[in-house]
Amino acid sequence: MEEETSGLITATAPVAEPTIVEKVIDGLALYGMKIIAAVLILVVGLWVAKKVKNCFVSTLQKREVDPTLVGFFASLIHGALVIFIVIAAIGKLGVQTTSFVAVIGAAGLAVGLALQGSLSNFAAGVLLILFKPFKAGDFVKAGGEAGVIVEVGILTTEMKTPDNIQIIMPNSSIMGGSITNVSAHPTRRVDMTVGVGYGDDLNKAKKIMEDLLAADERVLKDPAVTIAVANLGDSSVDFVVRPWVKSADYWAVKFDFTKAVKEKFDAEGISIPFPQRDIHVFQENAS
């Protein structure tokens, strides 16, 4: 090729097009270090995320945190670290990660709005597991239901009623009200009321009840049994009877004493009155 410059004619050598191999080499030279750095970030980051997860699990296990809560939080932390590492590796390649962060944030907001009820149950479940107002095997009254706790989960709590019915309750309904744990303490007081007639010997009736409770080995000696006249009713003198028993013996002692005191009162001639009403009928002569 010839071209004229300032009146002189010079010759220029033709420019050769780069080959595919040269393009690949140039590309590797340009992006090779970035790719290697991204791979290193990914490999090392995943290794660190696994170590952090194992350290977190070990720490919580030493503090005897509930296994369900440990597993959930460990998976949550590991997942968050993995997402952060992947975004960092992509950013090292020169890709703008701002859009990724925005998409993840928008997705998190959408999921949070869609799962408001579930998140509320989750928060309540975390509180139940951390503070442990009850445990599996306890008999509790909560959320308008009563039964034995079978399992406390992240979102729901399963209980079984005395007549063997399964109840699965959302945790938020439990934490939103009062919780009565009947099994929280090893002993309980049995509160009973026994009425006798106004014409009966009160001291004799009290002595009979004292003897019945003293003969029952399930009744604890300490605290002492309380038997006292509490009310003068319309048709009876009412005694309060309050023995202390082990929690497991509560209903058995209550039922057995009720039967025994009725039989003993009948044998000793002491009446257990029931409400009565006298009706007087007046007949008027027709005029």
C-alpha cells in the first residue's frame, strides 16, 4: 500500500488480524487473575463458612441450647454466608453486584410480607425454646387448650389431651396469652370442699377426714394437711380439705378421698346434705 504524505510516497505494511489463539491468550491475560481470585474467594469462603457453622453449633451445644433451635440457626447463618461469598466472587469478576443485592433485598421483603403469620409463629417458637416455660411431658393450659406437651417446634407446638386427642397449635397463640404449667413443680395441693349437715358433730366429721388422709400414704406429711370450716351454706357446713401430694398422684387422691369420705360418713351417721326446697301449695276456694 502506498500513500502520499507531504509530497512523499511511503509504503505501509499490511496489519494482520489476530488469530483465535491469540485472542484466547489475551483474554486469559486480561481475566485470568480475576477468575483465579474469584475461585479462591469461593473455595476459601465456603471452607470458612463451614468452619463458622461448626463453631456456632459447638458453642450452642455446650450451652445446652435446644437442638431444634441450634440446627435452624446454624443453617440460617451458613446460608447467609454462602450468599455473601457468591456475590463477592461474582463482583471480583467485574460484574456489578448492586442489582443482585437489590433483587435479594426485594425478594426478602416480599417473602417477609407473605409470611407475616409464619414469622410471628417463628419468633414465638424461638422464645418458647429459649425461655422454656414448659417442656415435653408437661401438662399445660395455654392458647385455650389443655394437654400434655408432645413436641415444641419452630412454628407449632403439639400437645395431647387427656382423652388422647392431638392438638397442633401455632406458637403465637401460646405466647399471646397466659401459660399455666401444671407439671412445673413436683408437688401440688388438692383443694376439696366437703359439706356436712348443721345437726352433725363437726369435730367428729373433721376427725374422720383427718384419719382418712393420714392413712393414705400418697398424702405428704409436709406441708401439713389443712381441714377447716370455711363456710356456713344454705344447707350445709362446708369444710375445706387441702392435702399436699405429688403431682402425679393429684387426681387419684382426689377421687379416692371423695369416695372414701362418703362411705365413712354414711357408716358413722354423718349426713352430706344437698340443696332442698320446700314448696307450699295454697288452695283458694272458688267464690
